[in-house]
Amino acid sequence: MSHQYYRLPGGLVRALQDNTPFPPLEAALQEPNGLLAIGGDLSAERLLSAYQEGIFPWFSEGEPILWWSPDPRMVLFPNELKISKSLAKRLKRKDYEIRFNSSFSEVIAACSATPREGQDGTWITHDIMQGYTELHRLGYAHSTETWMDDTLVGGLYGIRIGRMFYGESMFHHVTDASKLAFVHMVQHLQTLGCGMIDCQMKTQHLASLGAREIPRAEFSQRLRELIHYPT
């Protein structure tokens, strides 16, 4: 089968049509790091196929869909979660409630609307919200929420396939609200036997919570083992 490609400064990138498969991860560009394919759609079938292969969409409004698999990959192994003394004290306070999957649509909308330092816009477009809401309906996308006085003040969402979790985005309207959700989410995933949490790209915030980079080849090997457990 012949494929069409975009020629970029860093090399050739496969152009996806409706039925075009993803190329092997080794075909991803080094610059920009991990760009693997362009185009396709955000159907549940396409998204699940991507995550099962260690690929995720990330693009801005007005751009074509860009698919990524960076090397190295930022991950958190649940048993390596780091909780600082100040965060441990905050966790013990009883002024908040953690809920799971009670307001998925509100969480993804808040993640889209919350300003990010160093970013002019959001990558969580209307099409992204539609696609992941459908994954939530199918039982793959999940939210963890921090509530105070019955008001949603922070949270995060991601995808779970088997014993693998893919973190997507988080937000907070109150200091530490997203951290509270994150810690409870990791602890909940531990009870489910989750072996690895994909954090995608390196940030100091995630590193402070225990996340670290591993080679893409190691990520792929672990991923193949974890996704085949029943969800």
C-alpha cells in the first residue's frame, strides 16, 4: 500500500486518511520530537488505536490533527509517587471532597478554558472535547475531581486501557486543587493494579510528583504488556 507524506524540515510525516494506519513509532521525527503523523480524525476507534500504540493527538485550533510519540517519554510509576510535606498536610485537611467521573464534561471544559503559562490558546478544541466525551461514554475516559462547598475547583482527565492510564490535562481554580485530584487519582489507580501513567511531556511540576523520563522503546514494551489486562 502506498502512502502520502508531508515533507517537513525534520523529515517525512505520514498523511492520514480515514483508513490509513499509523506508521511505526520509529518513523517519528526527532525535530519536532515525536511528530509521527498528520490528519485523520478523532473518532473513538482512531483514538483508541492511537493510545494502544503509545500515540496521542496534540494540536492547536486551526491546525490539522497532529499525532505524537516522543522519545523519551515522561511517565509516572504509581509506586514512585512523591508527596511533599506541605502537600501531605494539605491532603489531611477535610475541606474538600474527591469524586470520580461525576462531571467529566465540566472537567474537560475547564481544562480547555484555563489559561496556561507560556501558551496563547488551548489544544483542547471542540473536536477534542467531543472525541474524549465519547470515550468517556464508552468507559475509557475518566475524570478525577476536587470539590469544595459543592463547587468543582480542580481536576484532571485521562484514558484507561487495561492497567495503563494516559494522563491528558488538569486544571485548578483553587491552590493545590489539581494536586489533590492527582494524588487521589494515582492512589485509586494503584488499587486497580495500574502499572504506569503516561505523562507525555516533561514538566517540572510532574517531575516534582515523581514522574520521570524513560526511552520510547521501554515505554512501548511496558505498554504492550499493560493494555491487555481487562479494563
